[in-house]
Amino acid sequence: MAGALEGIRVIDFGQYIAGPMAGMLLGDQGADVVRVDPPSGPAWDTPANATWNRGKRSIALDLKAPADLATARALAESADVVIENFRPGVMERLGLGATALTEANPRLVYLSLPGFAADDPRASIPAYEGVVGAAAALYRRNRTAKVAGAPLYTAIPLASTYAAIQGTVATAMALVARERDGRGQVITVPLFDAMFGAVGYNGLTQHDSNAAAPGAGVTLTTQFQCKDGRWVMFHTGNGRNAQVLEAAGVGHWVDEGVLDRARLAADPALAAHFVEQAKALFLTRTAAEWEELVSSAGGECAVCRDSAEWLDHPHALGSESVIALDDPYIGPVRQSGIPARLTLTPGAVRGPRVRLDADREALLADAAAPRTSAPAAPDTAPSASAPPVAEDLRAALAGVRVLDLCMVLAGPTCGRTLAEYGADVVKIEPPMRPPNDTFHLDVNRGKRNIVLHLGTPDGLEVFWKLVDTADVVVQNFRRGVAERLGIGYEQVRARRPDIVYASINTYGQVGPFADRPGHEQIAQAATGMQARFGGDGQPRLQNYAVNDYGTGYLGAYAVALAMLHRKRTGQGQHVDAALAYTATLIQSPFMLAYEGKRWDEARGLDAVGSGPLHRAYEANDGWFFLGARPAHLPALARIEGLSGIEGLSGAALEAALEQRFPARPIEAWAQDLGAIGVGAHRVLADTEELMTDPWVVAHGLSLTREHAGLGRVTTTGPAPRLSRTPVTPGRPAPPVGGDALEVLREIGMEDRLAALSQA
């Protein structure tokens, strides 16, 4: 029951969020993670280190001292994985850069998570979380349109979290590739680049079409205030709306047209009428009563809780979305659990974080003694001392076939990610799917596409013949639905014992809410995201579908770990990821409950930052984000226009900066601030500007390509850079069902295409 990464040693040099979180994600899956901190401790002294540094061993080293630097190098040279998230060039100057360490240890996987890439013109900018968020259009005021005004700050550290998640996916894939040839590689996932994984469909443009954005128009998928003054998130997207309305006592609304999208789109007055009727209806019950009523009828509804409530919620605890540890610094603490689950190699949180330098003696002995890193497959890999071999640039998942049964965003993102790493992904669509909708164009690039009705004998016949050729199946049905269709894990495993079977849903496979359906909005409501972003008023959705895409990546991480285990043992297994797990992880800086906890993070629609030195300010030509520390104040005071601020703090400092910054343009401020090592970046107000940036386009983060029958379409591209097994975006998403003949030919059924189509 060990983790899939048992025997893998990770040296974690990371600071702040991205590096430590990546180390945590690897450690939770069985890796031995060694945390290297300066003697003064982590650069950010935050209670959240109780989460990010759990289960790791600790050594304190001064990397400017020759003896400590030599120890760090010895530990790194004997590792399987090294993690760092410094600005480009910092580790190279210390002699701990990727080139030096991979030359010394060719089996090493070196993961770098800088704020901006080395070839990005902004590489030298201190990449504080808000600075990267500003650069990636995270703080736009409206999710679907360009709206002027102050930036709308979110406390969620999306750039760091997405870099950590995508970095661990890439690391697992690199370890899969290492099983094949025994060689490591260098991975770079800049925080800015990683943000494109969250931008997703918001960055999509159909240049030759007037297609409406997802969610456009009047809808009952929104928040409603209830009898007790609390809010719920109600979602109409799972096909159980008639049953929900009947349970609520308004079944007659169906006949009156509330579920007729075309009619509502053509009659705005009728749509507005139903919205007002729904507002009045929700005021007749409490939020908890609505959550239970709708869920019992098979619909989607969640109380808009705050994060403190989620940390104590029966499902969060029952599903181990939230776990309890006894931290040596803050005592008993509830925090986020393991977000990628595997049945055969489940991993475990090894324990709480340890005190700084607690493992010094043992790690010094490790550094002095040569170590043989985790073995590769016995018939493939040369030893680290073997002479160099010709580079094998095959993709990490070359030769792997995936059947992707998923809809909307989270599940298809898992399949898309596997395709980016080289898998042959066959997307199986249901007959009722709208052709070429925006989500399809975003998440189904790189795949082949066939339509199958799995509720029919013919559809199942094709499915089972495809299973015979597959290595991985990914589905995102509610728990129990796949089994009722006859295609659940145990049913597939009976035919293919070595299958890796991934289940992706809202609440996971265990716990009291496991059977409940949901979408992005439901996960945000249940776990506190909406309440935090909306503040004291109506809860509000985050600007990007952060849980959907994040869960897709974590599902791909679970699949990669299972494939690594299968390469070593021949065994398949069931893996899963869930929106609720992801939402808890993404909020990890404040998703903690312990004695003395203060809920003081920025919240609400008036927030522009988390403090006077980490917030957006208005210059005379727009808004920019400032990222600095109190230690920078003397240098700030020497900049033209900022004299006298060195003695200020708190509200007084904030007011002074608000008064001074409008005197000059952003470029002038950024130049002077950058010269003293302070981060500053203009706040991009919309994704169109982001997606048309020349550097972004040149580096494949924005892709404009021809789609069959649709003309030019712009989508995001993959962020991770792997030196030996590079990711690729794959071909544009094909028309729904467009690869049926080719797929059927491969299983000997091409002569039945016409009959199957007719049926």
C-alpha cells in the first residue's frame, strides 16, 4: 500500500508557495522529500507552511557558506528530483543549476518554477503572486466583458498553485519516461505560463464566428438568497431540472417554458420573469433546506459556505478533503488533504512538518554517503555512470491509448493533458453533445473524436472493442452512473486487469456528498471561494474555472503515477480527483483551522490587494500591481516622488502611495521599482490583450489555428517545458464524431459505420 513514488528522493529548495507545494504533492504520494531552508527558516513565515512542508525532512543550510553549499550539492546530486522556484539564474550562480546537476546525475529530474521564464523579458521582475496575477489578467472586473475600473483582487494564489500542480504532473511524466530509458531531464513551469492553464476557455476566440461565450444570457444558474439570509449556488446543468422543480412545488414552470433555452433567449421578458419568480421561491426555505431538497431530487445546489465552515463540514472530513495533524509550531490543525487519489498505491501524509533542521544529522550522513537513486525498469535503463546514449525524444506517454468519456471541463482537461504528453486519446462523445461548442474547442485539442451512445448494445460493443486496445479510461460521471451503464472500474478491470481507470467528479468517491452532482460553481460555493470573493454581499464566482482545470491536471497526475506503478509491476488501478479536493488545495494559504487562527485574508469586491506593499495602485495611465516587502521601504523612499514614506506603515503607507503613484506613468514607476528589486507590472484588464501579446503567441501559450468548418480559432497552449520529452498541443479539436471511420477501422469495424450511425 505504499505510494507510487516510494523510493523517490526529492530535494526541495522551494520558497513561498509553488516549490513547497510541489514538494508536498510529491511527498503525499510516497516520495522522501528533503526540505532545504536557510538557517533563519522559510522565506515566508506563514502558518500555511504546516500544510506545504508536512511529511518532509528538514535541514537548514546557508547556501552562501561553502560547506553548506557543498552539502546541498551532494544531496541534490544523489536525488531523483530537485525542486526550486527562484528567479532565473539564481541557482546557476550557486552551482546548483539544472545543467550542473543533471550533468553530475543524468537520472535527475530537475523542476524549476520561476515567476517568469528565463527567455521572458520580465525574467528579472520579482514575481510576487499579485504581480504575476496582474500580468495574466486575473484581476479583470468581469468574467465575460471588458469593464473599466479598479482591479478586482482575489486572495487565491492561483499562479503558484497552478505552477505547482502542472510541475508535479510534468515530474511524474518525466519519471514515467525515465522508466523507459533511465535518463532524467529539466522541467520548467513558470508561474506566468502556468496561468494559461486556468485561463482556459476564457482565452478562446472564434475569429470567423459570432458564437456566444459559455454562460451568456439570462440563466437560473446563479446565487440565490434564502429565508435565513444565506446564499446558495443553484446550477441547472445536469438534466434533472424538471425533477427539482417538481420537488420545489413549481413543476408547472416546465410547461410555462423555464427549461426552454431557445424560448428564453428569444423572450428576455419571460426570462427576467422566471428569475424574479426564482428569487421569491428561494426566500421560502433556508439555504440548508434548499441544498438538501435540490440534491435529493438529483439537482445541483450548495450553500455558499465560508472556508471555516468547510474545514468542519462532515463531507470535507469524511472524504478527507480536510485532514488533521499535530503541528509542532501551531498545534492541532485541520488542513487540505491529498487531492489526487489512487487505490492500489494510495500514498499518505507521512506526518506533520518537523521543526527546522530536525533531520540535520541524518541528512549530513546521507550527503556524505553515495546513494543509488530509485531503480528504473530492469530491462531499460543504464546506470547513472553509463556513457551517454542518443537522446530519446519520444513523448512520455508515447504508445499509451486513453479513452476519454468526459464532458464539460475537468475530465476533458485530464484527457487533453495526457494527449499533450503523447498519449493517443480517443474522445468518446454522447449523441446529445452540441457540436463544436466553446468548451469542446478548448479541452479536446490533441484528441480523436467518435460519438457513441453507451446506453445501447451497439455503442457498448464499440466501447468494449476500444477497451481491448486501451491503457487508460477517464470518466466524470457521478458515482454509480458508470456502473449502471456497465462500464465501471470493476467491470472494465474484469476485461482488462491492467487498466488505469480515472474517475473525476465534484465531491470524490467517498463521504456523504459523494453521490451528489456538481460543476465548478458548486465546488466554489461549498468550499468558501465564492463567499470570500463576494465579501459581505452576494457571493461571486472566481474569474476563471479554477477547480475544473485544476482537477483535470490533478487527474492527469494520478494517471501518471498509476502508469509509473504499472510500468514497474504490470498492475492497473482506480484513481480519482474531485473539484472539492482541488478547491481545498487551491485555498491552502488560509484553509487551516487551529487555535488562534485569524481569517484576515483580503475579501470582497473592493479588495485591490492584501496590504499596502502587495496591491494594485493607479498611475496616471492605468493600474499596476506593486510587490514589495517592508525591507524595501528605505529604497522606495529614494525613488522620485516617494520620499518620506520610509517611516509609514499600514493605512498611512497605503494612503501615501495612493496619493503619490498617480503622478507618473506605469512604465516610469516599473523601471524605478525594478531597479531596487521591487516587483511591478501593469494590470491587464482582459484576456484578449493577454492572448495577443507577441511573447505569449511566440511561445505557444496562445495558439491560432484553422479548425475544420470553423475557420481560425485561438486557444491556450500547454505551459510546461520538458527538455527531453516535450509536450505538444496536438491538432485542433476535430468536429464532434469526425474520426469515427478511422477509430472504427483500428478495431475492425469500419464496415459498420453507416449502420452504427443510423442506429
